[in-house]
Amino acid sequence: MTLTGDLVHLRALEPEDADAFWRWHHDPEAMRWMTTSYPESLAQLRKRFVDLPPNSYERCSFAITTTAESRLIGCVVLRDATPEVGRATLDIYLGEKDTWNKGYATEALRLLCRWAFNDMRLTAIELTVVADNDPARHLYRKLGFVEEGRRRESFRRDGQLHDAIIMSLLAREFID
């Protein structure tokens, strides 16, 4: 299954996508507001991509590729979905900086939210974003996400503590 828009396609992650992710993980600007982990070799990351579990209701990961040239530019994930309450957590990551602020993330999230609310029958999608990440917060608000709360000093970057904002989008609030 591929979700297709004017700018992007969302498709399943493939093992060969690992090399791009490894490059992005070593770009401080691309990783600025991401939760970092321990260093990982390219071989380790490739193995992790080979061993990825299949997409399911509980966790569904999509590669974001450009419609024009099928270039991998990022990923979007719905995780921790529970059918009992119909909620999932959203993560998005654009690693290719030349695609930032050009509508790719907006369209990727619209495609994903439409699919999640219609096909997965979710009632809400939630996310956490660093309070100082203004471009991301603007994007989420544009799609209808609202701020629900704040975790004070819960993200550390460059020796500084930052607040995290908890946001959610109800199916009936989605701006498509």
C-alpha cells in the first residue's frame, strides 16, 4: 500500500533506506530536535532495518518519498495505537534539509492523518514537540492539532533544558 499526494508518497520502510537514515543521524541540524540515542554504526542500522517488524495496527512506519523523483526524504510513524481507545502517537522526521518548509511534511501528515482516521478508525492522534521548535508547532496547528499540556524541562539539547508540548488532534478536528 502506498499513500500518494501531489508532493509525496508514503510507503513501507525498506532495508535499503538505512543508509539515508544513517546519514541524517549524523547531521546535527537534522537531529536538532530529535531524541538522540547512542552511536550506531551503519552495519548496526542496516541490520535493524532488515529486522524491522511488519507494520501493524500498533505500529505503522512509512518512508516519505518525493512524488517527482521517488527520493527518500524522511519518515512518519504511528505508534502505540490501541483499538480500545482509538489513539496513536505520531512521529515525523524529514532528514533532507532541502525539503524543509516546502510543503512535504504538511502533505505527508495530511495523507497519514486521513488514512489513520478513515482506515485505522482512530479517534485521536497525539504527539510531543519541543516547545522551541516553532516550525513544527506551526505545522501541527495548521492541521488542527491543539496543545493539551506541557512537560517542563523534559528535553535536553546543547546543555539546555527545554519544555515539551503535548498536542493532539481529534478526528473531527482534522483540517484536510
